[in-house]
Amino acid sequence: MSSWEKEPLIQIVSAPLGDRWSDQLCHSYLEQIPVSFHSKLNAYRHWADKQRSLIGRLLLAKILHRYHFPESTLEQVKIGRYGKPAIGPGFSFNIAHSFDRIVCVGSRIVDVGIDIEWIRPIDFSDFESVMSPAQWQHITHSPEPVTEFWRHWTVKEAIAKADGRGIGLPLATISIESTTATLDHQHWHVAKLDYWAGYCSYLATNRQIEPALIDVEEYHFG
């Protein structure tokens, strides 16, 4: 069995947004995506938003192929109770994007959540309510408060996505240690992903996974 045929414990795939595609190229990629998803894509007013969303689905298709799902599986993606896309029991996946980077993660073994944020200046004073008092003090007293804010925010977002409730859950109640976090008495393991310069990205899993067992691949569309 080749390395391609072996299923990884966790698969992460990523792609840059790149330049705006021609109408012909965009149409060719749309043909690889279920028709039921086209109306959502066409609702985007800005080309970058549409292209990010389409790349996210293309990356999900890459992951499903990696786990030997039939091509028709992409048509079975449903929206769960809290708005999280799902395929069914026994497989967890998540898509995230920020600025020029789109990422997708999948696993049959663990529940996964991923988030990525382009590190940029921000007035984060409006976000105090989503941090605990200790976290807020840590951010505001950090030598690099903006970077520290994005670290906390990205960890919380990754856990919220893995949990399935998204930003609807009480983010301030997520306690964060160096490599673990807790939400509603459930422990999550978090791993910093240092693959994309200028970005802060974290992976959250409900079981500890050795970094060497996480497979990361880069794709380019366009």
C-alpha cells in the first residue's frame, strides 16, 4: 500500500486565494462542485468571497478523496443544528479561511476544528466579553498584544468549530493552557500550526495527536 493509500489520522490541506480566476476557469471548477452549492456561491457579491468558498469545497473534495470516499460524498454535505457542515457520523471536518489563505481539516479518528487568522492590527477592545478576565489581562499586558489577541481568538474559534456550536457558545468560558483548553468540562488539545507566514492558526482535537501523525498538503488552484 502506497503512502497515498494509507489514511492519515488527521489530514490538513491548504491553498492560497491567488488572483481572480477567469470566468472560464471558475466555471470549470464549479463543475466539480455539487449544483446544490452553486446558488450559495453565486450569492457572493465580491469575487474573492466566492473564490474562497469554492476553494474550500475543492479542498474538502481533496480530503474526501484522501479518505477514499466516493466522489458523490460531496453532495451529501448537510448543515447541522448549529450551522456546521457535516457528512455523517464517523467523519469530522472543518473549513476556515482568512485573507489569502484557505485551510481544511478532516479525520475519521478524532473530532477536529481548525481556525486561521491573518495577523493584522485590530482594535480588540470590543472583544473583551469573549475573554476571561485572566485572558484579557494576559493580552493587554503582553509585549505584543495584537499577536496575543489573535492567538487566543484562534484557539477559541478552533475549539468552537470542533465542538460544533460555533461562535454561539460562550467563548469566554474556554480556559486555555499551553496545549490544552477546557469547555463545559470537556478537554480539548490544541496545536499551533506554523505553516503559513503572517498567519495564526490552531488545530483543536478531542484527543491528543502527535504532530508527526498530522499530514499537511498544499494545493494551488488557478
